[in-house]
Amino acid sequence: MKLLVTGGAGYVGSNCSARLVEAGHEVVVVDDLSTGHADAVPEGCRLIQADFADVASTVLGEGFDGVLHFAAKSLVGESMQDPAKYWHGNVVTTLRLLDAMREHGTSRLVFSSTAAVYGEPDDVPIPETAPTRPTNTYGATKLAVDHMITSYAAAHGLAAVSLRYFNVAGAQGRYGERHATETHLIPLVLQVATGQREQIQVFGDDWPTEDGTCIRDYIHVTDLADAHLLAIENATAGKHAIYNLGNGTGFSVLQVIEACREATGHEIPAKVAPRRAGDPAVLVASSERARTELGWKPERADIATIVQDAWAFTQSR
Ligand code: UFG
């Protein structure tokens, strides 16, 4: 298939583009390089440097079989301070994309949704049928896009899949996580091991969990990329399928830090700090639907593997 990847110079977008190319698809990346990196775009992909909202109609006019839409604003804290950036950047621009797809008859869409649409869950693991009550603007904008996609699929026959990521981590060779503003746990812990940071702050040790720190479901970016390939290839006309992507096992902040100590051989000093606003105590996915309907099977669920691959990437840079 000929596929357009928005945000293909970013962490998840570049990993998924590499997987699509490897599977034999033709990939064109649109990225404004505001947070992505031109050298992260895999070989064999054409890069168009632009804000996709400005060029969606022109580019799709070339003729594409599908779009994988990664380009988005994704910092929870920033979304609370500057909501307009998120409503415009995530919702308005995706609406333009959907209209351009309709205009040019582009039939398939895979959208990067998030576990943040669920907010504080009543029960874990979280199935796709759980109530959606986002606790931050980032999650609210992603949920709004999911609603838009549902109605476009029903009314216009779009074949759409939303993938709700839990905590994406790890790396695949040269495709890894490098954000100018880093907020994610694993890369921050690894910055302590490289000496860029003195210690890691643990945001709260009084949560209702076994060791008092928050629990998250870490998913290897390579397993995530496999799910995108399955999703674009199996999307069904007129249907908006929604899948949670996680491993179904949670690790606490302290367990992640310990895994990083083992992977790096560094003592990694940790200091307890106040809770971070908006953090749910426990987020763990039920990905049964992705397994049964998509045939997705994560191959790198082990936290040690996830951390080792992230560390190999960090060291390579
Ligand atoms: N944490 C620390 N110290 C740090 C950074 C993080 O203790 O310096 C803790 C957080 O409080 C949280 C856990 O580590 O308990 C993981 O935090 P991340 O920032 O790595 O990830 P989040 O769980 O906050 O967010 C991720 C994605 C979001 C998505 C969310 C949905 O980054 O985009 O998962 O589950 F919305």
C-alpha cells in the first residue's frame, strides 16, 4: 500500500514507519520537525517537511491507500496550561485531515489514541469498554478525535482503527526516544545513568500500591509498531475499531528504576518528591481485543528487555 505517515520523524512514528517499510509498504512522511528529527525518518521514506494541516489536501491528492496519524501535541502538563494548543493541534488539525481524506477518497486510517482517555479507572486491567473520563486536556482532545473518527467511519465508510497506547518505551536500533523536553520516566532515569541528571525524582510514595509508587503498563515500541502494521492492513470499511495496547502487567516506578539499575550497572540515586498532578495510581491495559481481533502478540513484554533496548539507544547517541 502507499501510506502517508504524519509525525513520522517522531519517536513512535519513526519506529512504525520503519516497520511499514520493512513489510513492503511505500511510506511518505509528513512532519514539521517541531519535535521530530529528520535523521529519524527511515531510509526509503520520502519526507515532506510541513505542518500536515496545511498540506493534507495537496499531499493526499497524490493518491494514498491510507494514513497513519501520529502528529500530535502530547505533553499532559502543557495541555493543562495551554489548552488551545491541544484543541487546535490535535482536534482541529485532525478534522482537516479527515476532510482531506474524504475529499480524495483515502480509505484507511490508523490513529494514535491514548490510555489518557480513560482517566482514573474503576478497575484494572482496563478494557476498551471502560468509561472514558479523561482527567487532562491532552486525553480530552484525543477522545474528541476518537468520536470524530467514529462518525466519519459510520457516515462515509472510512476504515479506521484507534490504538490506545499505554506507556510506550524501549527502542529499535537507531529509532528511539529523544525529546527536547523529556518528561517520561525511563529516558529520565537513563539520563541519571549517563550523568546528565544527578538523581531521579519519584513522584509520590504514598499511592495505594504495594510499594507506594504509581504502576504503569510499559509496552515496547517495536510491539507497538507491529500493532500498527496489523491495524492498517486489517482495517474494515465503515468500521472504527478501538484497541488498547499494553502488556497487561504493571510495574511500579521503583521497579522501573531497579530494572534501569540492572541494565546500566549505575546506582541511580532516587529521591521521593510530591505527587504529580493528574497522575492516576494504576494504569494497566487489557489488550485482549487486540490479541483476538488483530492477532497481535507482544514479543518484548519483559521490562528488562524494554529498559535494555532504551539503554542501548541512549548509549549509541
Ligand atoms: N514519574 C516519576 N518521576 C519522573 C517521571 C515520571 O516518578 O521524573 C512517574 C510518573 O508519576 C508516573 C510514571 O512515572 O507514575 C510514568 O510517568 P510517564 O511520564 O513516563 O508516563 P505517564 O504514565 O504519565 O504518561 C504516559 C504517556 C501519556 C499518556 C499516558 C497514558 O506519556 O501520553 O501514559 O497512560 F497519556
